[in-house]
Amino acid sequence: MKPRPSLFTPPSRTEYDMADPMSARKNCAATVLGGPTTLIDVGGLRILTDPTFDDAGHHGYLNKTAGPAASETEIGIVDVVLVSHDGHPDNLDNRGRAFAMTAPLILSGPLSADRLGSPAVGLSPWSSHAVARGDGLGELTITAVPAVHGPQDGERDADGNINCEVTGFVLSGEALPTIYVSGDNASLDTVAQISRKIDGIDVAVLFAGAARVSTKFNGRPLSLDSRGAAAAAAILGAKIVVPAHYDGWAHFSEGRADIEHAFFEAGLSQRLHIAEHGNWIPLTA
């Protein structure tokens, strides 16, 4: 992607009026609902990442420990659903999948999109899809970027993926912050590659719970751990980091306190923006 000058300035810490119903759209803000599920209101569009709306309970070998901060009914209509991968229930559970299929557009990797079917569109890494903005100011470009769902030296499957195909996304548009959504990526090499190809990432939504499954890759992290998230923030130069996918499931080995401590030790606490699930975080000044 062609480098561009950043038009973004970081937000003040003024909070949005939380008396507004969840379905009321915000002017460029994000809220984490639990697990990886994050609402991003940008350019007059509502984007939903990796929907997981089931109540707590077992999903095979994974155990969901908490439901979302808002239900699919409460968040209202969404314009685009981003699915980093469809094969793991902590990124797309039963109710999340049903809700995603009602959206006008799902963007995912090619393999996931093939399995999901319409309205899913598959994007290979570095390919883009443009969506008309709801504010009438042109288009929002959504670019697929690589993600590695496990250690860099992990065994690759027949499709060349570690663990499975996973896709990250970058959202960009004129006079909007450029927003990176990592998906279940554990690779700092991949983060560095993204930072070289896409200049001026302003906001990073990082899946940062150090997910671990004892039977996979000797129990090594399948997503960023807290120190990796801080390192990713530094590599990207993101002014705002919104962590997600660090609670709500039993296989996350690190939580909010670990993330806050890692950013403190790295001297990056001012970049870290964590709110209680369901509270909005402004992404522009």
C-alpha cells in the first residue's frame, strides 16, 4: 500500500456519554464487547470484528467463561463483519456466526469465506475491498494483512498456514485514522512486515491474551502476549492501542493487568486505551 501522511491526532481522555444506547453510532470510536468482539464506528460505518455472542459454556475443548457486554440485538445493524478466521469458536461462536450471516458484507480470508458462503468475500493478504462510507465522504478501504496463529517456527498445514488461515485487517480512508485489527496473530515479524508496507497506522486493536492450548505447539502462545503487544505497538508506532481477546475464555493465559504492566514497563502506558467492556474509546481528537 502506498505510504500516506497521517492526518490523525490522538484523542483526549474525555469519555463518551455512556447513557447513549449501544445501537447509537459514535463518531469514530471503538468498544470491546468481550473476547475478540469489537465494534468500530468509523466513517459513518459500523464494523464488527470476530462476533462471539454465546453465553458462557463449553465449546468442545474451549471453555467460554463470560458472555458479551452487549447482545447482537443491542448493538443494532452493522455494515461490515470482519472474521479473522471461522474455525475456532472463540473467534466465531454459534450466535456470532448467525448474526454475521445477516450482515450485508463479511470480509475474511479466502478459505474462511468459501466455508461461510454469501455474503462473505475472501481477501488474500494485501488485497483490499472498498465500502461506501456512511458519512458520504468517499470510501473506507479495508485491506487484508497476514497473521500467524502460533509460533513462527510452528508446523504449517497443507495450505501453508500455522494452525489455520488467519487474516488481519487495516481500515483506512481520507481524514480518518488508519486502524489495524490484528486477529489472532502471534508473530512480531508479521507486525514488522505490516509496518513496512502500510505507513501511518494510528490505532491498533491487538488480540493480546496469549492464548494457549497445551496440545498445540508445546503450549506456546497462539496470539500476542502482553510484552508482544507492547512491542507491536512500538513497531507500528500506533498512537492508540486497544487490547482485545484477553478475557472471556479459559485458554487466555494473560489478562488486563498483565497488559497494563507490560505497557508500563515499556514506557508506553499513554498509548494504551482500556475501558470496561461496552464502554466506548474515542479514536480521534
